[in-house]
Amino acid sequence: MYSLIVTAKMNDIDLQAWLTDVLDRIAEHPAHRLDELLPWNWRRVDQAA
């Protein structure tokens, strides 16, 4: 978990926004697309459109 937090900071991602979004989406997110939720690939749902 610590490495993901540090990676988010290194990628200039709002840590609270990323963690909140990932925790909200992870249960419904397809397992084969989990890489989309990693800090270096993450986009908010409203940004993806």
C-alpha cells in the first residue's frame, strides 16, 4: 500500500481523490482491467469521458 501511495505522489495525483475513487470502483471493476486503477494509469470517471 505504501508503494502505491508514494507512486501516486510521484505522478502528481491527488492521493485522497485517487484512493477514494479506487475504493469506490474496485468491487465493480473487471479483474482483467485492474491495471487501469494503478496510479500511473488512473483517470477519474469524469475525466475519462
